[in-house]
Amino acid sequence: MALAFAFAFAFAFAFAFAFAFAFAFAFAFAFAFAFAFAFFI
């Protein structure tokens, strides 16, 4: 039971880390796109 709980906790932690990484990547991409758009206009 403890092993299954640890596995579920590790899976949730990895999922949250991947979600945060994807959110940061999308935010950086949008910021770079807005900066390039403002620079060229």
C-alpha cells in the first residue's frame, strides 16, 4: 500500500512538473513573439 502511494505521489509530482515546464515554455514563447512583433512594428 505504501509502495502504491509513493508511486502515485511520484506520478503526480512528475505530471505537475511537466505541466509547469510546458506552461513556462509557452509563456517564454509568447513573450518572445510579442517582443519580436513590437520590435518589427
